[in-house]
Amino acid sequence: MCPDLSKIARYAHVDDFAYRIMKRLVPGPYTFVLKATRDVPKLLVRKQKTVGIRVPDDTVARALLNELGSPIVSTSATIDGEVLNDPDELHARFPHVDAFVDGGWGGIEPSTIIDLTGDEAVVLREGAGPIDFL
């Protein structure tokens, strides 16, 4: 996750086509698949050399990102297909996690994933973000 569009270029190649789409949709419930730069740790880059990047619209996540001034690696809290969004249940299920930021209940619907590595936008997963812009 990145605090804004200006931080994305360090970690992903953003051409004019991708920038125009992302500018309309962020912050928001979208994850964009982009070609990774060399600044992305190899542990996070798949064989396709892509990276998924979000600029969240959640106020707690944005405040944390802005305070840190750098991106955060994150994942959904999902066990056996069940999305965990209750802070108390997260604490119970993940007792070895050192710290949680309790921003209250999270959203139930995952982000919409859009691949912007080619000449056109490809929706990889429909989620909370509308896709009527395509």
C-alpha cells in the first residue's frame, strides 16, 4: 500500500495509460498490478516481475502510510476463504502477531484487482471497486 500516487513510481513502472486510470480511482478499493521496479524486494516479486499496489481510502491506513512516509506490505486476513474483519477475532486467531492497529471493523468485500501491465486494463477480480469505467 502507498499513501498516494507520487510514491508508486519508485516501486512500479507507471506509463501514461496506467497513470490516467489510477488517477481517477485512487484513493479507493482497487489493487493495481504493475511491472515492478528493482526497488521491490525479490521476495515480493513473482516470476512475472509484477507487483500489486493500492492507495487505500481507509482513513486509518492512509494516516499510518502518511506518518511512515513509505509503503507498507499488507495482505488480507483470510482463513479457509473466510475474511476476518473483527478486531477481537483477529487478536484471537493471530496471537503471535506483535501489534495490531485497531481501526475498527474492516470491509467485507475485497478490493477490485486491475492488471495494467498491458495495452488495456484487465480486471482480474471484481470486488468493492466498480468497474464501469472500462
